[in-house]
Amino acid sequence: MEFNKLNFKVNLVFIVTLFVNVFSFAQITVSTLAGSTGGNTDGTGGAAQFGGLYDIATDASGNLYVTDDLYHNIRKITPTGVVTTLAGGTYGYADGTGSAAQFAQPKGIVLDSSGNIFVVDQINLRIRKITPTGVVTTFAGNGVSDVIDGTGTAASFATPTGLAIDISDNLYVADGWTIRKITPGGVVTTLAGSLPLGYEDGTGAAAKFRNPEGLAVDASGNVYVADYGNNKIRKITPAGVVTTFAGQYYGNYGYQDGTNALFYGPHDVEVDNSGNVYVTDYNNSRIRKITSTGETSTFAGIGPGYADGLALTEAMFYYPTGITLDASGIVYVADKSNTKIRKIGDVSLSTSSYNVSELEIYPNPSNGVFYIKNVPSGAVITVYDIFGKQIVSKNATFDLIQFDLSDYSKGFYIVKIFSEDKQICNFKLIKE
């Protein structure tokens, strides 16, 4: 049987880390990518300043984009922490390029498949579009506070906040008591919700929300809503059927993990390739994780404050707002009151001299079955998901080892090979 082999001698396209290491798979850690004290300064890492961090999004190259509702601008952050101002900086309403454009408290932010950026311009009651070069135009909304469907500037928004986008580039807007949908052609409709504010599951206008904030969309087109005022995470099907995904029924607030979870002001949500939902639990100053079956746990944070370190025992956030995941599954958080961009999911590794020049893995990417060749006899091969959870482990009794991940979700997996002399190499599997 012939295989399309991918030799891992020097191929960096599919390698996360092809180092040789002492075995020390780290726990999930939190670090600070950019930001220091409050202000409005471009720069690198701690030299940059933010004032009113609200939402965060990432592009295919790993660049981050954040809205600053205090300084009314859109900032760009490279993977190495270099912060620049892409557009805005003056309170008002004006289309234009870069600093010539004006915003009034920009909120939610997303990117489409072409790299265009969409922003909720809250006080201006509009959805703005920014090209990768910083050209700002008005995509939808006319500045009149109301819930009126229509196309482009014929539509009206009431109090827009959060923003999400699906794989077809349809936008979804959290708008006071409704969730609105905008097609790539600018056609605005109301997906779910109606007055009065409240809490009710149901279809379309029969559903009730109370000040929804952040939104996210999964691969099947389901919309997840951080229903801030109801302290719940809601789920909306493409047909507009609203159910409660997590959070106690009567709107109780607090902090509790499990199937009967409590939240206190959930602010934003994000969905990974496995259907897990990540939540910025604003008033609890924690990052929560909900499995596809509705089981809630704490992903990072031990309470309000500021500290980097191990996610569940040391790290602290202070009123986190926006959340996003990059292509490799790393989580980024807009930590509002700390005026910083935080990064969750680093894997720290130490190196040694183990020779892996003959190691081969193929096919990679794969639809589930992977083969690893030329593994040292007696080595232990372990596969982890991107957040460090062990998936499967095997002892190398032959130099060709097979792993079958067909039953697992699409995405990235980390492989660690631990030899008898305590040496290890690390690399990435991609399941399509």
C-alpha cells in the first residue's frame, strides 16, 4: 500500500514545533501580548496602550484587530505584538481612509473571507466596513434608532453591540433585544427577538433577549449569543429557533461550573472547530468553556486582578470583554480593565539534542488516519488536542505507527514523542 509521505526533516509548513525537547508538556498558560497602562499609543508589546478595549478578531495570518470604544479607533496587532492604528481616532461619523474616518464608540468586530473588517459603530447606529488598507465605508444603517429591516442605509438599528460572521459571509448583529442578519449584499433582516426585553425561548419574534452582547457562529450556521442581561448563553438555529445553551433557567447569576452553570454578565462568545464555546464571563473576570453537550468549566482565570501564569491557578483577568481564536486554536482576550490583550494556550518546551531527521509522518493533512515512520523503538507517542488534553497514546513497538483520529473533530493536534532516554520531539497533525 502506497502513501503520500510528508517528510518532517525541514518542512516548516505543517510544523508547530519540531524541536527536540525534554518531556515537559506545560499546562495552559496566560500571557500578555500587548498593552500596559491606559492610553492611546502605538508600539510593540508593553509599549502600546489601549483605553477602552471592547472586541477582538483575528485574520488568516494571525493578526489581531481590536475596537477601542474610548478612543474611537480600530487597532491592528501582529502576532509579535506590534500595535498600529488602522482607522479612526476621532469621535464622529465620517467615511474615509485611516485617521480621516470617524467612529463613535466602535464595538463588535469581525473579518470576512476576503480580509475586509466589519465594525459595529454603536453611537452612529451603523455597520462600517474597512478594507485591509484602511478604507472605511458605511455598509448598513442610517443613524436612526429603530429596528427596521431593509438594504444598506435603508435599514435601522436600535442599540447594536456584538457582531459575528458565518462561512458564507453573512453578518449577525446583537441589537438591543433582537439578533439581526445582514447578507453580503447588505440586506438586513431580523433573525430573532422582539420587545419587551425579557427571557423566552422560541422561534423568531417569539424569543426574548435582555441586552445581548457578543455573538459567534459555528460551522453549521448556529448563532451563539452572550445574553448579558439574562446571564445565559443562547443558541439560534439558521431557522431562528432560540434555545438556552447554558445558564440557569430563571436568570440566576453567580459562578458555578457544570451542567447547571452560573454566569455573571457573559460578554462575548467564540466557537472552536469541535463545537466548544468560549465565554468571557465579564463580572466573574474569568474565561469559561462550554462543551457541545452544555457542560461548563473554567478555562482560565481565578478572579479579578492582573496576573499571567498558569490558566487555572495563577492567571487573573479584570472585566474581560472580547474573545477570539486563531487558526491554531490559541485564544486571545480583550482584557478591558487591565487595558491589555491576553493570550491563552502557550506550550512551553525545553530543547535537547535528539536527532529526528529521519522522522516521517503522512499523510498530513489527513482525513483521520496518520502514519509515523522511523520512530525509535520503545518511544512513547502521545497525541494531544491544541489545549493540552491527551487524546491517545501508544508505545512504539515497530518503526511504523498508525493513529486513527477519524472519530475526532477537524483541526490541529499536537504529537509528542518521548524516547526511552527522556528526549522528545513535537509536531502538529492537521485533520481535515
